[in-house]
Amino acid sequence: MKKPHFFLLFLLLFLLLSATAFAKSPASPDPTGPDHIPGQPLKLAAKSWLLYDNTSHQVLLEENGNQRIEPASMTKLMTAYLALAAIREHRISPDDRITPSAQAAHTEHGEPRMFLSGNKPVTVDELLNGLIVASASDAAHALAEAIAGNETAFAEQMNKQARQLQLADTHFVNASGQADPMQYSSAHDLALLTAALIRDFPESLPRFARRDIEYKGIKLYNRNRLLWSDSNVDGMMSSHSDDSGYSMVASTSRNNHRLIAVVLGAANDNLRNSESQRLMNYGYQDFELFNFYKPSETISRVRIWKGTESEVKIGLREGLTLTLPQGQRELLKASIETQQPLVAPISEGQQLGLLKLTLDGKPYMELPLVAVEPIALVNIFSRGIQSIRMMFIR
């Protein structure tokens, strides 16, 4: 009779030890989960970094954001921009067969490539895959030749586009990112360039999100390892050089809220990936997105003189979407200033005042208020009467 009691005691002890072991075993890391104390300043193991909110068009966080660095393979973001622009403008077609020169097919030792053969045709679409997915330098050279004739002329186009995008700390010498003292960029400019790519060529995002391609029977893999660990990441480019270290521009979208993380100068590949992930997680966990006004939505009505209407509707031409630190929504205050007296005629879109925002009592932002609708002049008799009335309100 004692044996069954002994067996039950042994079984109970086994279950208790098993439960303790499972409780102490570490959980698998969640790439989208919290990895910091909310509200605490963020420190990253990188030379410079920046977090850009592509939905509200705000820089949320940065460290040495305007510091110039060697962009290395991230140069190919501009190469991709110009190639996609050339396709849209029908200067080249994805189906065009390009015959790269032997010089274009050549790459330095260690450079990523898609193994082009000099004087053997390849389609523009294949070159785009090689450039964007595999970060192939030979694809960058071949596209530069196809679009501008030679790489020097292509670099001129790159710099012209950089000026148009207001990239103040960026200059290009070649299409692939080969080291050159006159080729540089910054975290701030790389974020703006990425935002321009997404804005102007949204149809290209699935290509940036591809994990691999195959060319001539060779499988080539995307070097953005976050594409494997976080399903919300859909681009954009990573790089490495002896001078600038390991760097990455990453794009992610959660619930229609897109962030762009730029991490430059990490010590190794693992740090580049983990610090980029931390930066994006921080953005989603410590900030909130608010849609305050739609474009041209009426915010207020203002008295107008000598018009066919007594009031004019005013609003914001681009609307207002803001990303604020968690818990600070109630600290945001708004006031309206208009140019008085307002006199017709008023054209639609004409600036009539300012929307002034303060956050926690400190100036935060000023935005132009514009007329949402046009207001015409009344007849000459009515204008005369209103002119007399205006004399008594000044």
C-alpha cells in the first residue's frame, strides 16, 4: 500500500521541478516588442542615427544627424531613384536589354555584385533587382551607363536630384558607393532620400522588400537582415566600409504609420540590425500619431469685409498630422492669428494668417492658414457702406 503513495509523491515533485524550470527559461525575443524603459532617452551603439516619421514628416530623434559620412552602398538609393524616374519618363523600359561595358561589369574585391558579364545583354528589370535586392555594384554601373551614357554624367544627375530634394550634406561621385573623399551623405539626408523614394515610387516598395533573387542560376540575398526578423520592415538598404562601419536605412510600417530608421557606423552587422530594430521599436512605443485636420478642412471662420460673404473659411493647405511623445497630447495648445481687417476679394489658397502651436508652454510649430474658398467683391454700393463701417472698427 505504501508504493502508490511513494509514486504519487515522486510524480508531484517531478511536476514542481518541471514548472520551475519552464518558469526560469528565457522567452524568445520579440522583434516588435519593448526593449527599453518607456520615457527614457535612447542611446544607440552607432556614430550617428536618426528616426524620421514618414507619415507626419517629422524628425523624431537624432544623434549627429547632419554629420557627413561615407554612404558606401547606400549611394544606391539615389541610383535607384534615378533609374525609377528614367522608367517613369520612358527614357528606358524594364524590358530593355542593356549590354554593359566590361568596365561596368567589373567590381572591386568584396563589393556586392550580380555577376554581370561584359558585353552580354541583361534587362533593365534584372538590373533593378540586382541593384535594389542584392545591392549589386555592377548593376549600379550598368544602369548609370544606360541612363546617362557614362558614370560621370550620371553622377551629375545624382547631384542635381540631391539639390532638388534639398540634401544639403550629400554629394555623389559614382553610382555604386565606391569610396571617394568627395562622396558623402548624412543620416538626415538619407532619411529624406528614402522618404522621396517611397513618396515618388510607392510601387517599388515590394522590390525593396524582396529577400532574394536569382540571376544566371545564382541565388542572391538581400543584406537587410531585418526582412527576415520583422514582417513590418519593407526596405531599404544596408552598407559597410572600413571607414564608415556598418550602416543601414530601414523602412517599416505598422497600422499605416511609417517610420524610417537610419543607423550609421555600427561596429558590426549584428549591432547594425539590432540598433535599427531598437530605434524603430522606440518610435512606435514612445510616440503617438495624431491626425488633427485634413487638407483644406475648415478650422475656423473669420470676418471679411466688402465680400459676397461676411465670413471666410480658413484651414491648412496640407492638413495637420503630428507625432508627439506619449502622453503629451494634452500639452499641445493652438491659437489663430489673422491679418485684420480682411478685405475681399479673397482667392482660394490665399494665406490669411497663422496657426501657432505650443507644447508644454513652449513654441512648437507655426503653419500658414489659407482660405478654403474664394470670396468675391460685392457691388460698389455695398462696398461703400462697408467702407464707412470699417472706419469705426479701426
